[in-house]
Amino acid sequence: MVPFLDLTRALAPLRAEIDAAIARVVSSGRFLNGPEVEAFEAEFAAYVGVDHCVAVSSGTDALAMALRAHYQNSGSNCSTWTPQTGCPATLAGIFLAQGHPVQGDTYGGGSEFAVPVHLYGRLSDVPPAKAVVEDCAQAIGVPGAGVRHTAAWSFYPTKNLGALGDAGAVTTNDIDVAKRVRALSPYGYGPGRMDEIQAAVLRVKLPHVDRWNSERAAIASHYPDNGLRGPTNHHLYPLFFEKGIGGVEKEFLDAGVQVRRYFNDEICLPCFPGMTDAEVERVAAAAHQILNEPWRRL
Ligand SMILES: Cc1ncc(COP(=O)(O)O)c(C=O)c1O
């Protein structure tokens, strides 16, 4: 069976380095607010191409803290547009920040704030709201993502840059926003912090993200066209079915391929660094066959 995702494959060649990074933190006796987090913040800001990064405890917290930083002193009811086709965690971030989500297919102009989501790792349009927080949880390594606005990132283990547990970050070019997020982090808003072990592990993995994303692109090039356009890191490779998903999952399983359904009407194919050529071939053959049944074609 081709697994939907196997995180041990990309980790295996880095195992000694990761173990050494963890051992370094354990020996240091500094587990929070230490040099690993500080170094990771500088390295991740440079990777994204922005001035400031505040490492936090998850992508959801990154969204909530970034939004709270923007809502402060706004004096409005914090009406916040986010796309209809998105991810429940985005809404959770808005609720946690005590904002009022307004969902729609496109930005209607009525909301002061907007949280566009780069779903599946594909760059989406950024609406002309007064303040924007990009949900970049799925968009690590996508050219243009999080460059012009405050952005929230997730290092949930399955993300293109994944920690060994929960972790996230807020990036911004606005020093005041960075300061406000930092002020929320240790007090006032939950735990909020990234710990030293996660930062040390992320520092080992960050230099490999672009190579892993290229590997994902090479895998995706064998799969049927799914109609999505624009820059992407192939965080997920969804296929859409006009007539509903029906028995499609079982057909993939019968072909020896584990697939996954997410929040919208899609089936995601295995697409992760470390897949073997034989696995990619098997997924591609099954996908072409299942998708090409005429009554299913989008
Ligand atoms: C689009 C999107 N936004 C937000 C999140 C929340 O990130 P986390 O799970 O790190 O809280 C995720 C991932 O889980 C996500 O995919």
C-alpha cells in the first residue's frame, strides 16, 4: 500500500543531526526563551524575505496573535473576511482573536481585515483590505507568500517544514506588529511560545525545504492536471470530482493507494519527499485511470 504520508522518510538522512540538535538543547539547560528560538527567528525571516519573525506555539496561535496585534487600537468590530473554501483552523484563529469572520468566495470590501488562505500550498489572491494577515500555514517555500503582509505560518509535523510537535511563526515587515505579537507571547495570550527543542529541530530542517519542495513538484508532475494554477509548493495534491467523491476513496484503496479527504470536496494524493519511483508510478496510474472515467471528469 502506498501510504498517504510517511514523515520518517525525509527525516531518516537527517536523523543524526536532529538527535545532536536535541541533545544540544538538553545539555544547555535552556528550554524556553533561548538561543535556538532566537536563531530560528532570524533564519526563518531571512528565508521568507522579511524583517521580523516571532516564533510561536502553533499556526492557529500565529493567526490569533497576528490578528490581535492588528486588531489592537482599531476601534472597529474586527470584521474579518476569509474565503469560504478554506480550513477550519483559519476560523479558529479569527475566533481566538475575538474577531468576527465573514466568509465568502471573494472579498466584498465590507471588512476592514482579511485572512486569505494559500490552500494546498497554492498562492491565492490577496484582497485590498486595510489590514491583511496571510494564512501561510500550507505555503512554506511558495514564492511571494507572506512577503508583503503579516503572515501566520504553521510547523505542524505534516507541513512542508514540520516540527516534532506543535510550532508556528508570525512574520512581518512592520516592527510595531512584531513588538505587539511578542508582547502577547509569554503573557496574556495562552502559552504562545515555541520551545527550544522545536526551534533546534526546525533549524536542521529549514535548509532542506526547497529541495523537498522540488521533490514534491517532480512527483506532482506525474499526476493528472487538477486545474489549480499559480505558484505552489504542492503541500497537498488535491483532485476534484464534479459529481461528488462517492466511492473514489475505496477505488484508490483497491489500487493500493491511501488517499485523504480534507475539508472541501477533494481527494488528496500521496505527495511527500522520500516517495519511491514505484510508488509515484502506482499513484499516477491509479489517479489517471480513476479520474478519466468519463462520468467523473471535472
Ligand atoms: C490553512 C491552515 N491554517 C491554519 C492551520 C493551523 O496550524 P496549526 O495546526 O499549527 O495550529 C493549518 C494547519 O493545521 C492550516 O492548514
